[in-house]
Amino acid sequence: MTAVAALDRLPERARGILAARVDWALISESPLVGTPSTQLIDFDEFSRFAKSAWGQLGRSEPLQVTLVETLRPSLQQTEFDGVAGTARWMLPPAWAAARFTGDLAGWTGAVPYIDVKLDGLFKVVALHEIAHLLVDTHEVLHGHGICWLDAFDGALRKVLGEAVADMRLGAHYQLLELLNEDD
């Protein structure tokens, strides 16, 4: 069985755990530790980086970035337990869209959101979540499958460079090969 087939047969929760583990290894254990792509940044810098990367990837939708810790505690616990960040498309009702201000003023389509926790303020996490937005819609979520992995790899290459992408993708496939050996 190939690494891609091994990825496809994993349940989504396991794929998500695998993706998070590889991201964390890149941030905390790789030769890239201490470089700008692996350093914890503040929320404003994270937001600027995510919006800039979104534009570099050819997207013009008004990306919204929220800090999870500013949301209601009950929402933090139910929606964001055990994750560093999430991505979603939201289709606002017409009455809400009519009240948009700032970069959302006049916007009537689906809105891309990244919700991030304080411990997820890394450029790699921003691109991880952007990859979800590149393959998902407000109706269909693709999770951490091969189309997400391809989008993430492309985003890493374009925004952070070949070295980061090669290290991240290589580690992902190494873990998949280990899983494959168990069969």
C-alpha cells in the first residue's frame, strides 16, 4: 500500500492528528527551529501574514482572522478544544452582509475565516488553515486528505519556500510509511 493510500484509509480524526503532529515537529524539533517560519508571533503579525499569504496564493476574498481566546468561553470549549486553529467558510445572511464594514463592506459571497489560539500563532499554522480554505467550501469540507496535503504543500512552497515545504512534506510521508509498515 502506498503512503497516499495509507492516508486515504485513515479516519479524518487520525489524519488531523497526523497533520498537527507533523506541523508541531516542524515548529519545535526540525532544523528550522528559530527561523522566521517557525517562531511564535503575535496575533496582529499572524493576521497580517495570513492575509498576505492569501493574496500571494491568488485569492481576493476578504480573509477574516479571529483569536479564539476573545470568543465566549463556552464556544472556546465546544468548538476549539484540542486544536491550534480552524478554518471555515461562512455564508452570511443578506441582512448581515448589508451591515458589513471595513474590508467586508459590500461583500456578498462566502467569507473565509481562520480562528486561531494563542498557542497556534505560527506561520505554518496559518498556511495549514489556508490550505483548508483552498480546498473546502461553505458546504463541503475535505479534512486532511490528499487534496488538502497538496494545497498545503503548494502554499508552503509559494509563501515560505522549498526548504520548509520539503521538510514538512517529507515528515508527513515518513509517518505515513511507518503506519503503512503496520499492515
